[in-house]
Amino acid sequence: MPHNVDIHVGRMMRQRRWLVGMTQQQLAETVGIKFQQIQKYETGANRVSASRLWDIAGALGVPMTHFFDGIEHIAPPEAVTNSEQAPADFLNNKEVMDLVRSYYAIPKDLRRRVIDLARVLGGAA
């Protein structure tokens, strides 16, 4: 069973990769490994060594500490029971990440209008 820290690091890796618009294959080629290994890192199935995390952070343009942001909010493995369910992690939703990436592609002076439009449309739903 994957450790909660490995799962968290993998999620953060996937989020950043999606935000920069990089595929698993592209990231793997950049750091010199196979894309299947990136898949395993992102799911927490395999642990990322410190040197590999260093390479991945460089390829994704973030400091290594980025992958540990928010880690203080995860439960240690012994504290999690089968009856507990993790809160919905909307940042791991590909659709949400596509929306965020598209938002930052909009010129800065128009972003406020997009937010206002989203609020109006959200209220109509």
C-alpha cells in the first residue's frame, strides 16, 4: 500500500505537469526515464528518490519543496481507517487543471471579465 506522503508528492507532481502542459512522456524524456515510471510516481506506487525529485523539479520549473506544499494536512498512515474518505481533491481533476491552464493563457487585463462571467454562469446553474 502506498504511503500517504508518496501519494501527496505524486499528486503535486501531476498538478504541476498539467499546469505547464507537459505530458508524462515529455517529462520522462527530460529526466531520462520511461513514462511508466512517471505514472508510478504520480500514483504513489513508487517512491521518488531525492535525486530524481531534484531532476523532476528542475524540469517542471519549481523548487523541490513545491511537492511537499500542504503535506502537513495529510494524516499519517496509521491514522487513516477504511471508513474515512479523502475529501474531493479538485486540483487532481484534469478538467479543472485544463481550465486553470486556459485561464492563465488569457491576457491579464481580460481575466477579471472571465471570473465575472464564471460567477454569473455558476449562479444560473
